[in-house]
Amino acid sequence: MNISISVANLIAELPRRLHEVVDRQSAIAPKQPAIIDDVTALSFEELRQTTIYAAARLGELGVRAGDRVMVVSENCTAAAVVLLAISRLDAWAIPTRMWNVLRRFERCWVPTSHCWLMQRN
């Protein structure tokens, strides 16, 4: 059996940004579970709406297309939401583990419930 695969067609079908995967799935099965952790469970539609809200908040904080945003977090729903929100803004996420960075920049970080935010001077 000879299967011909067109790399150009495969690439053309890929989403341009990560959040588009969530948007597509939300249109197909909005109530299907999308992400679950110890604290939170979100359907695809809830995840889509939450990332839209988070993207708006990040935009209010000055994040724009092309920006690079370091996301310092443990693996949790909040981190996934922030990564998808950054994608919605056409910015670039730089995910890293919390304790790797905190040791180097102890005086710059403000704790939140699951993540730490870097203070702007």
C-alpha cells in the first residue's frame, strides 16, 4: 500500500496559534472536558471564554502582539489559561518552572494563588 502524504497540505491544516485548537474543539463539542486539575475542571467552551477574558486582562496590562511573556508557574489550569491567552494576543509565551526563576529574582516577584507575577518598575 502506497500512501502519499503532502507535507504542504499537512502544514496548511495546522492552526496558526495554539488557542485555535481550543476554539475549534469548542465549536465541535463545547461541553466536553478540556482541562482538569486538582482544583478546577473546564469544558472547551469554558476554557475558550476564560482565555478570552485573560487575554483582555493581559492586554490591559500592556501585552501586545510580538511580545515575549515569561510564564512562571507550576503545572496547573491557571498556567494553561495564561499560555492560551498569550496565544490569543499573538504574543510568545516563555514557560518556566517557578522555583528555577524565583531563586534568581527573589525581590521582583509577587505571589498570586497559583502563579507569581513579575513587578514592573
